[in-house]
Amino acid sequence: MIYFKFPFDEKLYSTDENSYENHVSFHSFDGLSKVNCNGKITEITSESFEETIIPSELLLPDHTQYTAETKDGYIHNLHQVIDVIKENKLPKLVYSRRKIFTDFNEIDIKGSFRNLCRSYPNAFRYLLINGENSWMGAFSEVLGRFNKNTHDFETMSLAGTLPVSENWSEKEIEEQKPVTDYIRNILSHFTENAEESETYDHISGNIKHLRTDFKAKINPEDLDSLIQELHPTPAVCGIPKKLCKENIQNLEKYPRELYAGYIKIEAEDTVHYFVNLRCCKLYHNSVHAFVGGGITAQSDPEKEWIETELKSEAVLKNLEIL
């Protein structure tokens, strides 16, 4: 089953599961796996959702044998990441971790999703329970949005993270710049007239990011190629993409699975592509929250740890525990 809400839209959607049509799909970070949600997209009334029973027994037990990464372990690994960045003169590499939460007896799945929707009205919010894939998330980063009628394509450069009350430093500004440059360069392969906004603050709960918007007209037949070139963006991978992907697989302790992949939703007039951030994988006896950060040669490992802790709260603080 899949339930989701678009940003700034409190309508609840699902799929009817009654046909072989596929309008919703989850794509892994490495591009090697995909989870399809069969059926046509349908709107679900709040009354119907409240009457739906989503038992915690639908969640599989956690047999992964993964152990939570400690602060000392994370900082040790981050020093290795920074060494790789300096050795290869990389402008940025994104390093992530799983925060594993086990201090509960049972999860109220529906209540947790309801909390997440309430906390992040400007985000894409979803709940996916599909056999071994039980995920929940709320995030604002758009990989792409394509209007089938006008052929307008929109995307964004979203990077740099701070608590809302703090001021931007050179580190965050320099972290976002290569993301913006990367997207600008990719779009130039598909259009000559891309529009670019000024960079501004994007608020998401207790944290903020730097954001730059892009808009361009493209040929519909180029859409899939454009998405494949954009993903994974430097905001979730690094620059250059191939080298950073290789180092991520060598340095990170866990596979990312659907984290930092993207979700494709094809509606009647629009095709949406959302980056799967601020998410967790749900098990019957544990929750794995995925969090990461853009690392540069100037990164402070202690501050990066604090940033990932702040990001993990986006999902974990909304869990309804029984």
C-alpha cells in the first residue's frame, strides 16, 4: 500500500491496486532496484483513511544485524571521508548513516504518518508498505517536475543545512554552489533558455537549506534522459558523480537502499520526481532513520554529527509509539 500527500496539499492519495498500470515508483540510490506501486492514483477521503486498519504486524522483523553507528565511529569515518576529499580535490562528497531506534514495543503506523503530515505541510509525505519495503518520509527536494501540456521542466538546487536560528557560513555557501553549477550544466545539454532564481532560504521544520530554482522548456522525449543525468545530484552524492558514488559505497557502513533515490509520480498533467530524503525504513522491532550531509575539506566532524542528529528528528520525533 502507498499513501502520499503533495507539498502544500492536504489531499491524500493512494493507488487502487486494481490494474497493471504503474504511476508511482520508488527508485534506489544506486539505480539498481525499483519498487512499483501498481494501480491508478486515487484520492482517499480522510474518513476512509481513518477507517483503514494498518496493523504493525505488516512490518517485518529486523534481521539485518546492523548496529547503530556511534558518535566516535561516525567522526572516525568522517575523517577518512575528508582525507578522500583532500586527496582527490573534491568540492563535496555526501556521507550518510543510519540511526537505529529500538526503544519501543509497537509502532502506531497510521498515527506516525498522520504526525509527519501535520509537521511538514510544505513537504512531500508518504507511507509505503510493500512486503519487505516499509518506508515513511517527508522531504522538500524536487529532482524534477514536468508539465505534460506546456513541456516546462522545473528542478532545484537544495544544499547546506543549519538550524533555523543560525546564520550561513562560508562552508554552507560553498557546499551549495557546486550543486547549482551541476544542475545548470546538465540543463544546458537539453535547453538553451533555462531560468534561474536567486538563492534563498528554504525552511523545513527545525532546519533550513539554501535553495536555487530552475525552470526550462524541454522536449518530452528527453525527460527520462534528463532525470538520469540529474540523479544522483551533488546534494545526495557529490562531485564528480562517478568518483563520489564509488567512494560512498566504500566508506559508508550500510547500503542506502531507497534513501537518496527518487520517487516518480505520474499524474494526469504532471510528472513529479521527489528525492527520497528525511526518511526511515520501518521494521516491527526497529526503525532505521537515514541521514547524511555534504562534506567538504572544511567540514567539522563534530558539527556534521550534530547536523545528522537534527535531521533524524524530522522522522523520529513524529513516531507514534505504543
